[in-house]
Amino acid sequence: MAPILCSSMPEIKVGGHIDDIQELRRARPMMVPERYIRDNSERPRRARLPDSLQIPIIDMSKMIRESDVQFHHELAKLATACEEWGFFQVINHGIDTHKLEDMEEVAREFFDLPLEEKEKYPMKPGTIQGYGHAFVFSEEQKLDWCNMLALGVEPPFIRDPKLWPTNPSHFSETLDKYSVEIRNLCQRLLRLIARSLRRVNENVFNEMFGTAVQAVRMNYYPPCPRPDLVLGLSPHSDGSALTVLQQETDTVGLQILKDGAWVPVQPTRNALVINIGDTIEVLTNGKYKSVEHRAITNKKKDRLSLVTFYAPSYDVELGPLPEFVDEERPCMYRKYIHGDYSRHYVTSRLEGKRTLEFAKITEQL
Ligand code: OGA
Ligand code: NI
């Protein structure tokens, strides 16, 4: 999740690291610097998994009219997806494919620019927006094989217009149009997710979130001569309520942790990958899961992913909803203000689900 540090937040040294892999590859195509080489235990291994092991695919066109039998069938599929996988892909989501393709195109054009051009939008130390690498805090920390551009989108006060690329010229306009569509999709999904839980009103999340925070991170993974030694993106869960990921269909890179195995997400044409973030896990008292995931690299092909994080307004207080707390499932998380969690998230390394310990109740009284 790439929430934005408010100006009132104390100065903390985060992000601000530019270690451009595309430049590195131009100079030394076969080189993998030490800082990217993972310890043995973290390296991606080829797992033998059945091809059928796949995150569920939810057809949103089946969830329009409640009077249809298929509505309830698909809603039940959605409930299982959120409970057992924390991840699913949506098809027939209603977003014009041109808007998705246009966004992909301008993002690619941006990453293809020479470094001097991309450096005009630097992620400065103490910030987490711009071109660079967030979540880097020490010289010893291993780096991800990925170049990133992170931008706050909504509400307007989190935007830093100086960091919105003017090259390619239609970048900002394209991102704005794209973000409106993704925002509507998130609100629609949150209504459906609320319904699938059966115990709460369908507007519960949208009403509670206020003016939701929306941020985007574009991840560009150049090819890597030794994909077996590096990670594209370290394992983490997302600090958002929902995350929407768009990816190209010709490479596989995203993997999710399921029953101890890293399961690849097979890209599906015109589908969007959705995952449950930490906010929904907390609100549902762990019924719906924010699942750990990571990205790996490929030897021959690069990969681009466009990731939108949709989260409550910073001032919203979160904690398990009473409908999900009972004797069988005692309250697992304390109450906290989302802005405080966001700050905690962006000032911590990406390290599995560790950030959520912020909210975990470890001892039952
Ligand atoms: C993220 C993320 C995965 C990917 O940006 O939070 O999980 O495949 N990205 O880029
Ligand atoms: Ni993620």
C-alpha cells in the first residue's frame, strides 16, 4: 500500500532510494549486484503445484440483478474467495478495456524513458511518492528487482502534482480517467463483499471509509539474468482495504502464499486481480484474509503491474465490527486510527504480515 505521509507527520526517513535496474542492465546485462541476492531461505523455488490450483475467477456480470439465481451463486463464490484465498480475479467488470490499455501504454512509456527524465520525479527521503523505492531503511537491506512509480491520487490533498509525469504528455489525464473507473469498481466490490458476509448492510464499508484514500503504484520488473536468486517484490500483505492489480498477460510474476506454498497468479485476459487488504481483515475480525504475496522476476521478459490501493480516510477508527466477534471468535484486533496504521506501514520493511501485528491482540484477558 502506498499511503501518503501527511505534512503533520513527524519526519521519518523512508523511501528515497533510486537504484535503477534498467540502467544497471544497460551497463552490465548479466550482473546481479550483491544487494539483490537473497539469502537461501528467501529465494524463489520452483514448486510442483497442480495447474488447477488457481485463485477464483468472479464474473461480475452475474452479480447485477439480485433476482437472478446466478447472482447468489456468484456471491457465494466471492465469499469463498475472500475467506479461503484473499485473492480473486474479476472478469466482465465493466471497465472499458481501452482505459486499461491506455494506462498500461503510458506507464510503459514512462519506464522506457532515460533515467535523467524519470529522476525529475524523485521519491525523496522522507516521502513515499515519486520514482524510486519505498520501504528501504538500511544499507544492509536486500533490494527488490523492481523500478517503481508511486503516486497519491485521491483525495486531492494527498496529490503531489510535481511528481505526476508530464512525459509522456498524456500520462496524468490517462491516470485520472483510469482512477475514476478503479474507484467505482472498488466501491461496487465493497458493496458485494459486504453482502457476501451476510451479517452487515451492503453500504457498511463505503459509509465507514468516508472519502477513501486512493494511491497507485506502478511496478516495472526488468528481466533478470538470475531469477532464482532475487525477488521482484518482497513478501507482504497490503495495508489497504482492497487492492486492484492490472497486469499484462504474457508473463507470470505475482505469487500468493496458500497453505505454505507460493501459488502463481495466472494472468487472465481483461481480468483484474483483486485482493483483500489489512483493513478488511481487521473489520471482519479475520474472517476475510489479507494474504501474503510477492513478485518474482523472469529471465527473458520484463513485466509491468499497475496497482491501486483503496483505503479508508486517514481519520477513520478501525477495529473488528461487532457482528464478527463472538465466543467462538474472540476479538483479534484492537481499535486504531487508520492514519496511524498507514504511517506504521510505510515506515516498516515489507516483511510478510508483520505490519499487522500493530493491531493484533496477542493476549486475551
Ligand atoms: C504491490 C504488489 C505485485 C505485483 O504492489 O503491493 O503486491 O505483481 N504487487 O506487482
Ligand atoms: Ni501487494
